[in-house]
Amino acid sequence: MKVAIFDFDGTLFPEETFPLMMNHLKQHPKYKNKYRRFITKILPIYVAYKTNFYPEQKMKEYSMRTYISSFKKASAKEINQFFFEIGSDMRKNLNASVLERIDLHRKNGYYIMLVSGAFLPLLQAVTKDIPFDSIIGTSVPLKNDLFDKNTPIIHIHGARKKDKIFAQLANDSIDWENSFAYGDSYSDLDVLELVGNPVAVKPEPRLLQIAEQRQWEVI
């Protein structure tokens, strides 16, 4: 089986999702009172990251955990509705070139995967009209259909993406040499190096340098 693996932020969706999530929290009629606490908690970590005192991956993971903690006592339905509201606007701005690749791979019989650190309900909301075979994202912990603040958030980022891909495909024989992967950032390197056909999508400078050195396709 051949697979085509797509990143989300900066790839299928041409922007970063976290600023949109922050803005939606800030303006939301029910949850906007949580915004000040969220900003107060992440600001020192973000400043430490920008001054090279805190690793990027740990900063992102901390930000995701702090963000989702705003939903304590919320039901699964309420959380899904919140992310659906964000996703409704994001669906209008997906990368047309990447959508064409998804359609091409589907027609050619590839197993199509979306693998991202974004929250799973958001990914599902944005891609509800795109028939991915599997979607891997950061899960929102639930217990008895309510947000479970005691279960840690495991941000799907970097090497964790590769681990999740292997787990998803554990029962299949994969033709990695003839498979494709699409990503925009250096943190996607673990996934891009899995396949014989890595594609850099509007890559950041570090990934662009690698793509040019290794003669990868760039779109």
C-alpha cells in the first residue's frame, strides 16, 4: 500500500492555526473570560522561547495544554462546536495546490493521511468535506463526555507524528519508497524522511535549504 501524508498548519492550511484559536477564545461569548488567564500563563514561556531559553516543541506543547484547560467542565458537544466555528472559516482558505495533490493521490489509490499537532476536533471540522482515510491530531481528553483536566495533553509534534503514523499503519505493508509526504517546516522532517517522495510546501528557510540540498520537490 502506498500512502500520502499531509501536514496541516502551513501546508493544507496556509497559515498557523494557533493565532486563530487565540482570537476565537478572546471573542467567544462563553469562553472569553478565560482568555486573560490563558495569556498570563503562556506569556512568560513565549518570551523565554523567543529569547532562546525555552525549546520550541516544549513551548508549543505547554501552549496547547494551557489553551485547552480553558474548557474545564465543558462537554464534548460544546468543545466540538467551539472548534467547528473556527473550522467553518478555515475551510474557505485551504491551499488549492495541496487540495489538488490530495485529489490526485486519491484517484491513484493512495491511502491519504492528515497528521498534525492541531486539536483533532479542529482538524475534523476543517476537513469534513475531504475524505481522508485517517486523521491524526492532538486529542482532547474526555471522561464521561466532559473535558478531563486530569489527563495530560499529548501534543502530536515532531517525532511523535512518526510514531503515530507507524501505529496507524502497523497492520499494513507500506511501500514507503513510492509514498509521498507534504510539510512546510523543519519539524516535519521526521515524516518527510519516511518516504521516497518528500514534498516541501512553501517551506520555512531551514526546510527549504534541506529540500534544495536533497533535490526534493518544492511547491
